[in-house]
Amino acid sequence: MMIAFGFVLLAVICSSSHAQLHPGSQCLTPDNLRGVCVNIRECEPMLNLLINRSGDPSTAEYLRRSQCTFQGRNPIVCCASNNNNNNNNYPSYPVNPPQYPSNPQYPSNPQYPSNPQYPSNPQYPSNPPFNDPSRFGPPQSSDGASLLPRECGQDLSNRIVGGEKTAIDEFPWMALIEYRKPQGIDTHCGGVLISNRYVLTAAHCIAGLEKRNWYPVNVRLGEYDTSKAVDCVPDGAGGETCAPPAVSIPIEEHIVHPLYNSPKAQEGYDLALLRLAREVRFTDYIKPVCLPSSADIKNRAVAAGWGKTEISAKSDVKLKVTLPILNQQECRAKYLEQNVRLIPSQICAGGQRGLDTCSGDSGGPLMQQNPYPDGTQRWTSIGIVSFGPRVCGTDGISGVYTKVYDFMPWILRNLRP
């Protein structure tokens, strides 16, 4: 199904009212604005339409009428010039993005808001990579928020975070991705459960691994100690508290963000969704995390996991670490010294010796607690572990996380029942 969609996505701009104009040619947009034929990667408004709204028939027709020619697999489109009286440089064709209320209301019995405010047009760099869309699943429900669970972000531990080992029932949304490798099934990257059918993870944990003969096949949930079939801990009264065995659920589909440029996680858009083959039954040890309804980020956050990445595995027991959130400008300057250019949709956290996502997983969540009207604190995944310094926990160089809030429209569009 995903391969077929790739041809459909390219097909939406395969016929044109322009007679095979070449790059640099003068042209008119479908709404009669003066423009120039350019690679779609260089025309942010048209790229946003292709990525965000190509499934809409009226938008598909607009894209078809905007096409000049092709360069390889990259469409050349008529991009409105800056000297038109269209100040935002977006086509005037009505796109009608989903509307979200400016102040989402939380009921007294807290439930996840069905329509929080998210940016309807996230900003992309002027020259993002245009990947082969056949690798990615099609946008699905436009009402994805209704598919998110009403109860989220709660665990039973009620413990202050700051140590290393977690409680056995702490962060019950943590997931491990199981890969089929030449030597058998093994876990490497992590993820976070966001609903009864979807796990959020990093794109670099999914895309490009076939070169190693690695294939993500299952998601493991309800895990605490990977070395034991049944996890038990002392209950403080001479007995033990035991969790049910972890469950592994097959992956039905993986959806990588279309602007991710495998294998360069440093360039951003390092995000992927995993659709599970069946619904998850929530328990005290398997629950979903909340997703952000605000761009606000506090000055400290928590990462958790087993220290597993696509290249290493460090701990049998689930770990946690509290990290400072760094100033974005200072972090960008640090990484520029390493010839890495960060983008606004990345978060920097850590940068203190011995404190980094060595205790978390590639693809795992960066979390903060947010208050709800009933006084409870709900855990929200504000970021997804992307990459960091070559030596983990290097003083002065932070880890980098994909900012989830900036990708909420993409996440919601790709959820389906």
C-alpha cells in the first residue's frame, strides 16, 4: 500500500497547464500570480501543500496546474515571485487547513483535549531534502486528535525523578523496538506509546537499516528488566511486587516523516510512527503518554529507557535521568563548530558531564510533567531522542531531540482507527 501511494503522490503533479517549462522560466501560477519555475524543494509554499494537503482533491488539482516539468523525481513547479502583492508568498488557492481553538478547554475530569492548538503550517527550511515518497504512508484521518486516548501521562509511582533506576511501574508508555537481524531478534531503539495503535520513535531507528539486514518487526511494551521473563521488585514489606510479562506486538506499518534525509538525523525531521498490528490493552504497566498541546517547554526534562541505540545496548533495567534544557542559540552555535546545523524544530538537553541520554534510548521520549485542573501531573513527550555527541555525556555538548509539538499536525494526519 505504501509503494502504491508513492506513485499517487508523484502523480498529483504529473500533468500540467505549463508546456514543459524549464527551471528558471517565467510562469503564471494557477491563481494568475507571476512566478518562476523552480525545484519544489526551493518553493516552501508548494512543498507545504505537497507534504500536508496532497490528499485533498482541490489541492491536488492546484499542484497539477502548477507543475512546469521534472528533474529526475523532483517536480519543477511555478513558484510565486516575492514581488506579487501576496505578502505571505503562499498561493491564494483556498487550502482550508484544520481549525484548532485558540484556547483548548480541559474538563474538570481531565481528558486529553480533542482539538488542541497546533501550528497548521509548520515552517521548513528553504531547501529541504525531497525524499522518494514511496517510503512513506499516506496521510490518513484529518481528525487524528479524536484517536488519541482521553487518559494519558499517568503512572502509579508518584516518585520524584532524579535517581537512576525507575520504579517498576514508572513511565509505562516506554517501548522497545525489536529488530529481525541475521543472528535473530534483538532490541535496539526505543519509542513511546501514544495510543492503542501507535508508537512514536525516531526516523533513524526505522529508515535505512535494511543495509544492515535489520528490519523492525515488533514493539515490546510493559518491559522493566530485559534480562528477566517476569519482573519483580521488593515491596518493602518482605515480599515482592511483580509485573505481568512484557508483550511484543507486530508492527503493521512504519511511517517516516517525508523530510527525513536518511541517514542524516542531524538535519532534522527525525520522527516516525509505528502502527501496531492490533490494539494495545492498557494496564498499570502499559499506558500512553500525553502529547503536547503547547509549544512551551520548562527548563528541565526527563529522559528514560534502557540506554539502547541503533549501535549499542547498555542496561537491562529501565533508567531515567533529569536533564537541563539548553538555550537554543547557544546549542546551535556549539553544533556549528562540529559542522552540524540545527533547525528550530530540535531541542537541546543535557550537556553536563555524565548526564545525557546514555540513560535513554534512540527514539525514546524526552518528558515533562504538566499540571491538569484536578491537580494531577501528567507526563508529556515534548521530544524524541535524535542524536548527541560521539562521547555520551560530554560536558558542554548537549543531546538533540526532535520537538514533538512542531510535528503534531503531521502526527494527527497519519493516525487512523
